[in-house]
Amino acid sequence: MRVWCRYAEPGAVHNRKTLNQVQDDRKFAIRPRLIFLAALLTLTPTPLFATDLYIATGKLVDVRAGTVLTDQCISITDDRIMAVAPCGATPKGAKRLEWSALTVLPGLIDLHTHLADAGQSADLALPIKTSPAATALIGAHNARLTLEAGFTTVRDVGTYRGLTDIALRDAINAGHVAGPRMFVAGAYITLPKGGGELNGVVANEELPADMRLGIASTPQEAAAKTTLLMEQGADFIKTIATGAVLAIGTEPGEPELSEAQLRAVVQAAKAKGKFVTAHAHGAVGIKNAIRAGVRSIEHASLIDDEALKMAKASGTWLVMDIYNGDYIDDIGTREKWPEEYLRKNRETTDVQRIGFTKAVKMGAKLAYGTDSGVYPHGQNAKQFAYMVRYGMTPMQAIQSATIRAAELLGKDDALGSIAPGRFADLVAVNGDPLSDIRVLENVTHVMQGGNTVR
């Protein structure tokens, strides 16, 4: 969906030409075309990197200890950090980078993005007007913007054009496209006409096959679609447990996939060593998802005290996108998005922030996710200021987008901190983000796996 995810997509008038295009789409296989496209995505060259680097930092944010170190040097070999220690002479054969006037942090992680998507607009039909090939190419552009903004890893939580996120991930991994490390869902597991469907354009049954890969009406169907997506290369599974804000005919507070369906997805994914996340605004849907065993809840806009306690007790992560409600109200009103979306956004924005504040005070697990794609890609860091405004310390906000996000992914042994053995993913900024968190909105240097991106 986009689903917003908080939201999904605004409406548009369908015409006969679009329907013919929809029918033509069915004549082609999805996966082979996307694999071919991934091989062609050579938009930017792979940056060269020195075998050994020695980076002198002014301040270094140790997110594991929650402290800031000074005058530290980072030793890097190929794509990994070898050591972090007080600066000394540059090791023989190493290239020294002087970041000694800057604050250096781990590469940032956004756990709720939609890179491989046509983008948010007032035109609900835009995703169907945009071919799988065009969607993947748009995704390559979005990936570059995201990486240059300092987000070296993302979890991409769904696309209307199923499997385009997998093609984009594979192109990035092959070095054909510059972008963050991607963990992708492939498609949404959703009810027919639910929050993960492109509703209101054509009859849902007439949508292209790649837009209905995850449609499931029963627990058995949900498990089968889960297996299908994992076979196609999904890294995790995204379920739609409630209605969405930007989806025609669905309400955020209403549960959609049942607890039994969600549990069937969790069990099928667990059998393959993968986890499940749930788009869930309403309290009932959140509780269904927690009981079913999902690893994280997206949005949690209408979470109540009982659901908060359940999340903390079970260790379920909350990924609450508390920035983009303002963007939707501003831009959506200006661009005349349907009143249904603007209403649902108003009904969820402030209460979501109240729930976020409660979650911080309670000590629930919180990780960074923005729903980029609802707002323009590359602006992911704008949420930091909101997290501080609504209860986090600057260090907690930074940790949510580094070590905590890596823990949610199960990759904290490789990502999310500046420590030996981790990938050499680094961000450098002018100023002190612990005094002014907004300096993260304008990064000076970005390094990913030892490659200097900017």
C-alpha cells in the first residue's frame, strides 16, 4: 500500500485506457521482468573505497553506552570497523580522513519506508499508471536520496507493485544502484478491499496480479501467501491488521486481519526464520497482532493503555511515525486530497503522539520509522525533533534510529553502532545533535560499508 500505512493513496477517476492497461499487465510474468530490470539499473557507479581507512573524529556518539567520546579514531578495513581508539599516528598504508571538527554517529536506520513506490499524491490511480519497471526506477532515485540523507539501512514495508522492492534491494546489493541496505516485505498480506489494497480505482478483482500478491481471506490463505512472498525473496512479512488512513473505505480503528490469520502468518514466517510486522492503528488490531506474536507494530496511532502494557510485557516493538501527520495535513489540504484522508489523519495524529509519550515513559521498545514516501524521500531525519518534543532525550532518539533499530532487525551484531566487527556505516554532522537534534537533518558526510557516499 503505500499503506500507510498510516495511510494509503488518494483517489482518482479511472478511464477505459487505464483498464486496458490493467488487463494487458496480466499477460506478463512479474518476477522475470523485475529480475531483468534489476540487472539494468546501472544509474550510478559503485564508489571505490580504500582498503584501509583511519578516520579522526571530533566527537563520536557511542550509542551502546549512551555516551559521547572525544578524539577517537576509527580503523576500517574494507567494509568493516576494526577498532575504535584514541587517535595516534596513521597506520602504515591507511588513508586518513579528518572529520575532527565533526560529530560522528552510526549510519542511521529508518524502519518504515516505501522506496519502491510511485509516491504520495492526490491521484489514487498513480500506482496503477506507473508500470513495475517505472516503479523500480523511481525506487532507485528514492534510494539515492535516502542514502545521501544519512540513512544507510532501511526496512521497506511494502509497495503496491509487488516484488519491485525485492528487485531494488537486489540491484543495490549487486552494486548497480546506490542506496541503503534494504530489508523488504515484497507485498502486503491484507484482506480483500482492506487497508493494503489499491481501492477505488477499478474493481479490485481487475487490478494487476502484482498488486494482489498478498490478498488473503482465511488463515490458510494468509499462510500460503506468506510462503509465496518468502519464496520470492522477502526478508520479513508485512501484515495489515487494521484499516489505513490513506486508503479508500477503511477506518484506522477497525481491525482487519483476524488474530487467527495473523497467527498463521507468524507461524509460517517463523518456520523460515523470518519475522512479521503489523500495520495497526486501532487498539483492537494492535492487541490481536501482539497476541499473534508479531515482532513490531507500525503506527500504533490509537494504542490504549492495555495495549501499551501488552507491548512492553511481550517485548513487541513500536514503530510510531509521529512526524508525517503534520505533512499530510499541510500538503494534503493544499493539494486537495480527499476529505476522508484528511479527516482520518486529523483523528490519528495528536492521539498517536500522546501514545508515543506514554510509551516512552513506560519504557516500551521504540524504534525509528517515518513512513517516507508519504512525504518526500530524503527528509527522514525530520522526525528526530518530534521524538524529542514528545518525550525522548536526544540520545534516546538517536538510539532509536541506530542500535534499537538494529536490534529490531536482529542485526545489532553488524549494524547500528560504531564498534569492531560492524559495517563501516557512518554519518558526520556539524554541531552537536545532543544539543540540537535538528543538525541531523543536514549531514556533512555519509559512509556506507567503507564507501564515502558524500
